[in-house]
Amino acid sequence: MTIDPARRLWAIGEPFHALTYFADESRTAYTEAGLRGFWAGYFAGRAAPLGPVGPALVTATFGSFAPDFVARRVPEVWTTTPPADALAARLAGVDAAARRALPDWLGSPEAQEAATLARRGAEAVDVLGRPLAAANTDVPWPVEPHLMLWQALTTLREHRGDGHLAALLQQDLLGLPALVLTAAAGTTSADWLQKARGWSPGRWAACAEELTGRGLLADGALTADGVALRAAVEADTDRLAQGPWTALGQAGCDRLAELLAPVRQAVVAAGEWPAHNPIGVPEPA
């Protein structure tokens, strides 16, 4: 199966981006910056490019968390760790994690080339209607190639995510409905998603009943219409993510994929990519 270039680059690059969430070094860096617990680091690190925002904006831009789950962390995280400190912590954590997982790659010509290509793509993102991507384009570029690469992949990832929320909104699936359909598809368990996104069993069940009424679920499983609608959302997400990759060109995309493949393998081998992470993408072709 031929994978869409935007999807392929996302799948290959996502584990390196995700060091900021799952690497021990990242958790340590957030803790040292005053952010206690996984979710404090997650929300502060990811939202920091937006500034000291409140829970409503974080809920809206992240798109899958229960509002009360967000409100238990935001804006409290800014009382201990201003956005500038959270940005510094997320870079420090990624830096330390990359030095452990990729010691022979850092400073290599391949790292510099990958950073240059990814930055070219990130600088071509369209920011209208893309709040998280736009906020990340305002973050100063790190000097070190591996950190420049991380910032570029993060910007591209958030650009794709912004488009994904737009695709879900168009189909009236934004938020909890998308998670319920994801669980029904078998991508990630309902129990894990409820816990990780803060949704109560009661609200989950009510949403599943609504989706059943829409003909997208039957006895908790996806109907043919549900399968088709999820496929349409993913196709629209790929379409909306094409801009920066088109700007990079086919040769640039192929070369970046080639350069990122060993990075992805090293991060996964180092154990920084949890099997339960609901990324929902195929293995890179």
C-alpha cells in the first residue's frame, strides 16, 4: 500500500517528537522546572508556545480532552512555570533524551541535513486557522541540529493536528465522538482513552449512544458508515497536511524520510515509544 507523503512523514517523525512526552529525561526536566506529574508537563510543554493561556483555549486547540480534565492543570501550571520556562524545559528534556538514544547521530552530517529539510518544510506551513502550528512558528529556532529538527517536526505535527481537528469538526466528530470511534475501530482501548483524556464512563456511554443513533456504531462496533466516515476524515487530514510537504518537493520528502528512518528506529528501540500510544498510523512504507 502506498502511503500519502504527509502521513508517511508524520508516522516516521512522530516518535522523535514524542520524546517530549515519554522520555524519562523530559519528565525530569519538567519536574525540575516546577511541573509535578506527567500531565502538568504535557499541558505546559505543549501549550507554552501559545503563552499563559487558560483552560478553554487549551481544550479547544488540543481537541480531545474533557474540559474539566484540562482545568485541573491549566492555568495552575503557569503559577509555577511560566511559558518561557516550560519551553526551555521541553528543549532540555528532548536534548538529554536524544543524547542517550542517538549518541552517534547527534552532530552528524545526516542530522544537519535532516534538520535543514524539516525546517524548510516547517517554514512553509500555512498558519491561517492553525493555532498550534502558528504558535510554534513563533518559537525561536534552536541552533543544535537535533533540536532544530525536533522543533521543525513539532511544528509540522501541530500543523497536521490543527487540520485534523478541522476535518473532525466538519463531520461533527470533534472531541469525544472521535475517541469513541477510535476505540470502536480497535486502535486503542476505550478504558485507556477515557483515563488518558479524562472522560467519564457516563459521558462516554452517552456519546456512544448518540453515534449509534447516527448509524456510525452498532453494538459498540463500527458500521460500514462509521468505517467510511473515519476513512474520509483521515483522507481529509492528509489533504490538509500536504502544503509543507508539497513545498519541500518529492525528492526532499523522500530524502527526509530516509534520514528519519534510523532516528525513528533508535527512539523506538530505546523504549521511548509506548505501545499504547493512540497514534493510529501505519508503519512507514
